[in-house]
Amino acid sequence: TLMFSTNDAYDPPTSSNDATAAFTIPFAFPIDIIALSQNITVGYEGTSFAELTIPMGPATTDVDARIIYLTFNNTPFAVFDNEHSVFNQFLADTTVNANESFTLSGAADTDASTAVGVLTLTDIEFNVGTSIAGLQGLNTKPATVSNLDVNHGYTDYLLITVTTTLYNPSNITIGTGDVTFELQFEGATIGEAIISNAVIVPGSANYSTDVHYQPQGSAVAIGEQMLENFLQGIDSDTTILGTTSTTPIESLQEALSEIKLSPVVIPALHQNLITSASLTFPTDIAKTGIASTSFTLSNPFTASINILEVSAKVTYSDLYLGEINQQSISLDAPGHTNVTS
């Protein structure tokens, strides 16, 4: 687990609930390591870039297999001041690749239970290679969207809340703080997908996501098409795209800019907003040519819906009867209510 913040971009608190280390000794007698401390230098592609100083803590040992099991909590992953770029690249490669190799070197102190009692063994040097499973861009299984709700309308964007399900194939838990991804539809950016205080855990998990729908310029028509798809029962394939602006945490900017989730299907609304309509002909219809109509609007969202203008055509079989031509009205449907015009 690495928990990043703007203050700990190059010194994130690091924990593990299942670290293992294999060892050998040149003697045949059993040895049980019951406590262990380590001063580890981490290397990547030939460059030492960070230090992990794990204080003395309890350990258990498979004596016959000679494997040590240990845990540690909130130990700073201290990146050297002149090797920030190496750490950035290590995080980026671990984000996109299936597996990443690196080296661990340093010295360990142990308390070892033996036939003659507990012995303290100090400055046991090591230099080993290891590897870690990567996140593979969080793209090994499709990201899915559910529980879509139009939550509120603001002057410059429409707030849509969704639940995003992501799959992390690694055993890394990474805290990224607030992250903001671009939301694209048909190649145009139509808004942002924001996960607050994100902590990406191994396996499949749900993440509350705020979508700021705010297409601009040439993207307005494309954004409107996606809304029309949603209301007309048509699913839309979108893309969630990372950029260097996705996070203010400098060490994660390169890594998160590699994220591209596509397609992310926006499920359509499979219900009618207009649930019923009626048309009434008065007795003097032959003279006036004017009939009256009403309709019922069912609002499934938390945000209110305000109808300002209506246009509609009226047909009977294939016969055109007339139309409502941009009739101005004022109809307010609060969230989760039914209203009749």
C-alpha cells in the first residue's frame, strides 16, 4: 500500500500485510527468525532511487522452507532528492505493465530463536531481485458505470453522479487523493469524471464518481447527442482519459496520464420521461382549429427538471392533425416526482 498526497509525493507512507523473504544459511540446524528490521535501498533499471527503513518488528518463519513472513505499517518510501524522475518512471511503468522488476539491497538485523536461545544477528547484507504485479492500466476488465443520477444543474456544468466499477489486477493498493479524468464521447471532451480521495484497491471495487458534464465549443453538439442517446434508451460508449492534470501530486502525474479506459458504457435510461399525454377537442374545433393537450412528466433524477418550451406534432394513423409550435410553458418537476402540464 502506498498512500500519496501532495505533501508526500516523494515520501509516501508504505505498508504491507504480507511480505515474504527467502533466506539460506550454511548450516543444517533449524533457525526461527522471530523479529526483523531492514534498511532497504530500492533500485530500478540500474539506478538506486529510494530507501525504505523498516523498524524492528515481529516476524514468523517457515523453518523448514526458510521463508520469513512479516508486515510493516506507514513506513516512508523515501525517494532520493535527485532521483524523482526515476520514481516517476517506476510508477508509470508499474501502472501500465503486467509485471515490473526491481532490486532491493541493504542490511537486516534479526532476532533468531535457536537451540541455544535467542540470538541477535546484525548487519546481514543482501542484494536481491524481485518483482511486483502491475495495474495494467486498470484495463484488464472493462470499467462499468451504474446508478446514474442527474444530481444538480449549475451555471457552468451539469452534475451527474455514477458508480464506477474498476478492476485492479495487482496486489497494490494506491491512494491518489482527488483525481480528475477527461470524459470523451466520439472523440470530443464533454466533461470530467472526478473521484474524490481515491484509494484503488486490488480486485474489483466500486468508486463514487462525480461527472461534470460541460461540453464546450464544437463538443456541444456531440455532448447533446450523448444526452439524447441516454433519454432515448441508447447506450453510449465513452472514454475515461488520464492527463498530466489528472492529479496535483507530481510523482503520480506521469503514471495517471497513462490511464485510458475505453469503452466505458454509459447505460441508457430505460423509461419514458413523458409517461402519458391526452388530447381534447372542444365542440367548436371546426371554427377555431384549436385543441388542448396535457402530459405527465415523471422525473427519475435528484435534480429538478424545468420545461420551458414544447414542440410536438399530432398524428392519427398516418394523418397529420396539427402541432404545438414552440409553445412557451413553465413546468417544474422536482426530483423524483410526477407532474402534469
